[in-house]
Amino acid sequence: MKIGFAITSSYCTIEKIIRQIATLVELGYDVVPIASPGVISCNTRFGKGEDFKAVLEKITGKEVVSTIVDAERFGPSEKLDLLVVAPATGNYVAKLAHGITDTPVTMATKATLRNESPIVIGVSTNDGLGINGENIMKLLNTKNVFFIPFGQDNYEKKPNSLIAHYDLLIPTIEMALEKKQIQPVLQEYKKK
């Protein structure tokens, strides 16, 4: 099974995502890495972009898709069975909810949806219960879009912040391949 795995710039959760990608590869999935430009070009306190890129390519054995032109191939010429977008920032969620295609991740999403293959979103946003809440709700009601269950990661200091339970990625993928949303979508988030 060929799975696209797209990463957006929620730098604090990329390390968790890398572990999930490694697990998918170990389970035998053919994983194609896709990254928004900021993931592989920016250096933050969470790591260097070039290091994230090198790790993704080593784990998957494939070059990271990092341009809109390269991501366009996931339409008719190289269909994905499923696309995971995780971490999915509020910026990505808003763009998808409004049909904006301006990064390799949004292009891969558009191409995959055109093929009627499932999209799995692992949200990681500081405004999920704020201004971006309506976009999440819109996508929860969109055909072929499924969410990894999520919850508030720090309701005392960041009451609008939401983060996916990335440990539920594989069960979410399995359900999405059956065109079903894993339930419950909203789950209490306990720091581990």
C-alpha cells in the first residue's frame, strides 16, 4: 500500500511524527515523504530542516517531495492509496477548508482527493478551538477527510490549542481506508 506522508511546520511535533513514519515503514507500507518548504528549510529550537529531510529520506528510502510541481504527480500519474498530513498546522487546515493550493502539501492533498482516496489529518494547532475551529468542523464533514483523534494539549496555558493523539495514527489509517472516521474524535489529551 502506497501512503503519502506530508509534514507541515508544527516543529514541536515533528519528532513524534518521524517515529510514526518509521513504524509505518516497519509494517511494510510504501511511504512517500512530502514536506512543506518550512519543514526542510528552517532551523528552529526543535532541529534543523536539513536534518529532518535527511532522516525522512533515510527512513523511507525516498527523496522528500518538496515542490508543488513534484506533488502534482499524485493526481492521475502516481495515485496514493491514502495521504497522511501530520502534523497539520492551523494554516494547512484553513487552506484545505478554503481550497487553497500553494504548497506541496496542499497540492498532494488536492491531487489525492481528486482520486477519491482518503486524507488523514493529525492536527497540531494553537487555535483549533479559536478562529480555526470552524475550519476543523468543516473538514470533519468533508468527504474522504478523516482526523486522528485530538484533544487539548495544555488547556490551562493554551486553551485553544489542539493536538492529535499520534499513537492512534495506524488505527485511524485502517478506518479511513474503509471510509470511516475513528471514534471518538475528541479525546482527553494526557501528556506522556
